[in-house]
Amino acid sequence: MSRIAYVNGRYLPLAAAGVSIQDRAFQFGDGVYEVCLVREGRLIDEARHLARLERSLAALRIAAPLGESALRVILREVVARNRVSDGLVYLQVSRGAARRDHAFPSAGVRPGLVVTAKSLDPRAGEESAAKGVAVITLPDERWAHPDIKSLQLLPNVLAKQAARQAGAFEAWFVDRNGFVTEGSSTNAWIVGPAGVLITRQADQAILRGVTRTTLLDIVASEGLALEERPFSLAEAYGAREAFLSSATAIATPVISIDGRGIGSGRPGPVARGLRAKFAAAAAQS
Ligand code: PLP
């Protein structure tokens, strides 16, 4: 079955889908995006993803391409047309196509909207969560606004590639003060020696992950001890557990950082428990 993309008002076979070479996403990375998990054909945490999209657009002063209800229809349509039961739906909004000039184009230029979807085998995620994954660390050399989910992902791309080349799943960024900020496409968590969950507060230095927010709801409802604060790389090395979160990774245990085993060297109970609770909540949503 050929895959279908939504591009600026039309549903097209992926191979025939394209945007103008003057599109500002192509020219400048001038746009924003979202990735939403699909489970049994349902969009998980959709409202939170759409709320964050609105915040990202506002931060970059890009007009919404469509109203929220129209966007929801398109997301569902792309999922259905691609027959995605388990996978993800991706959407990106660019500032539109215009003659190349760094400054914003005139108000008449309409934002561009692209939506795609792909299937992912949920067993692969379960397997890597059951085994646990390796993480490396790198200096955080990103711009000052990783809190905006913009298309400009070059440092993240380079970091993920460095992780792959090191045989690791993810790279965690470390700021100038020695504190972990987040991963190249995931948020970072540890469980300290006293059993307290620690994750950085959602300040300007990290993306406020939707999965992070949903996991924090679970943490609160379970009454788990939590500190939202920066944690150092030294604390991470000495943690009882570590894990990462994102829409597609959910909560995935980290068993080594920079080649050092974390805790028992096996996925820990807190990460496994949060992953199970997330799956249960997603199944009921
Ligand atoms: N941090 C970064 C830099 C990301 O790119 C992502 C997801 O793409 C996340 C964190 C996790 O966010 P979410 O849970 O919304 O997928």
C-alpha cells in the first residue's frame, strides 16, 4: 500500500507529495512540528500536542494554518488513509513559501501544512524497554530556545547520529554547568539514591514533553516523591535508575550512560511501572 501525505489542502501519494523550494521550512527551518503517538488507531495525548503546537506557533509568530477541529480531522484522515493502527502521526507547519528573504514574508503568505503518518511495531519499543537502552552525553550547543518545538534540529540530528555511532539509543545534552538538560528527542529522568524521581523543570532549556507532562500526572496520582530540578551528570551516573520519555519512546529505561552501568544495570521498577501505567491510561483514552 502506498503511503499518503496531506500537503497544503491535498492528500497525495507520498512519492508525489512535495512543497515549493521557496518554502521557508526548506530554506530556513522556519516552522514547527509535532509528533503524536497512535495506538489502536487513536491519537494519544492529542489535546496536549495541539496545545503545544499553538504555543510553538505563537512563540514564532506563525499563523495557525487551520482551526483546531479541521486539524483534528486531517490528522485522523492521514492515520486512516495510511491504515496506521500503531505508529505515529507527524505534522509540520512552515511560515509558508515566499521569495527568499530572512525577514518574514508579507501577511498574505499562507502557512504551509504537511501531515504524514507511519506504522511502528509496538513490539520493538517493548523489547528495547525490556532490555533498557544506552545513552551517551554531549555538550548542549543548541540555541537558547529548545522550549519551542521548531524545525531547526541540526544539533539534535548530530547528537542522535553520534549516539548511533557509539551504539547508543540516545544522547543527553549537558549544559555549561554540568547539568543534564534533555535528550536529542526525549526528556531525561533519574531516580536518585533515596528513591526520589528527578527531572528538570520545564524551563527555557528543554522542550516541555507531552509525555513528560502525562508521566508527571501519573507520578502525582501514584504519590511518588518528585523533584523538578536540574540534575548533574555526576548525579545521573550515581542514580538508582534512569529513563527517557517521548511520544514514541514513552518511558524507556536507561541502563548505561557514557558506558557506565546505572543502578543494577537493568531496567528499574520506577521506569517500568510508569511505562505500564502510561500504557494502561492510553488504552482507556
Ligand atoms: N525533547 C526533545 C528535544 C524532543 O524533540 C522531544 C520529542 O520530540 C521530547 C523532548 C519529548 O517530547 P514528547 O514527549 O512531546 O514527544
